[in-house]
Amino acid sequence: MQRKHIITISGKPGSGKSSTADKVAELLGYTRHSSGDMVRQVLKDSKMTLEEYNKKATRDNSLDDKIDEELRNLRNSRDIIVDSRLGFYWIPESFKVYLDLDIDLATVRIFKDAVSNTSRSLVGTSNNSLDEVSRQVRERMMAERSRFRRHYNVDLYDTNHFDFVIDTSRQNPQSVAIAVFDAYKNWLETEVWEPKREEVPLGYSFKNQY
């Protein structure tokens, strides 16, 4: 069976999609594409925050349509990594990866990223307090889940859609990338693939990683 040389990476906010995509692309020598970068550019051009984008997108499909078209155009590409929540939906033949983690840890990661990452600050990700970031993350997940169910009849947080699910809570980006790399290589060589889940490694400690 000839498989697509495409990996799509989805997952919860703060799960490490961007850093994982970067490192897997480096390991494989693939080109990386990110719908997050596409969205941030739209927000910057439109002078909107992410919260405003999500509110507008509930009644205006044109914002999502721009991103969807770019993702669909990648379907016939080769040797690419696609960091996108709906990449698995638009490129179903890809090796579909989902990054999972505890939502409280996701809040801490996003808070730290908002403080240090200029591009996140530009699109209005709050760095005022953990409580504010926690509120934003939960509202964002609820809004996106509702929107995508309505528009596409798909739950983007349902892990049953994916070929490989990995809990990134106590892993660093390098160990996640290596796990994805190994699973992808096995997927390419396996005639019939059974979805796999990799849990938190025994002996890992939160304080050693974050």
C-alpha cells in the first residue's frame, strides 16, 4: 500500500503542536506548514484578537474558508508536516497525530508563551494572569468544538480520528518528535495500521520538563 508522505498534527491548545511539527520536519527533512501561522497573519492583517476571531467565525465562515482552502491545496503535496487542528479532516490519507495533555498544564504553557512570544501577544493572547489564560483556553476550546461540529460535523478533540495519540504532559519537544518520527516510519511500512496511544513515560517529572 502506497501511503501519503504527509503528517498532520492536531491537539489541544498548548500541547506543543508547533514545536513538534518543527522538530519532526527537521528529523525527516520535510517542509512544515501551519494553519496557526495562517490564522495569526489573518488576525494581524485584520487587527483582531483570537477571541474576536472565534466570535466572528461563529457567524461568518469566510475566515475559516480561507484557512481551509490552503489546507486542501496541500493534499497533493509530498514530504510535508501540517500543523493544523483540522489537518486530519482535510487530508485524511495523512499520518494523523494528536497531542494530548492536561488542560491545567496547557494553561501554564500558554501563559509562559504569551509572556515570551511576541507573535502571540500581537494577536491578543492575554498574559495578565493564569486565571485569565485559563478562561481564554476553555472558552476557545468550547467555541472551536461547537463551530467545527456545526460547520463540518466533526469533533476536533475526539482522539478516535487519529492514527497516533501521544500525551505530551511530561515530555519535552524532542522526545515527542522522536516518538512521532518512529510511529510514522512504522506506519509507512505497515499494511494494516492499528491506532496507537503513547502515555506519559514512567519516571518523568513535571519539574524536570517545565
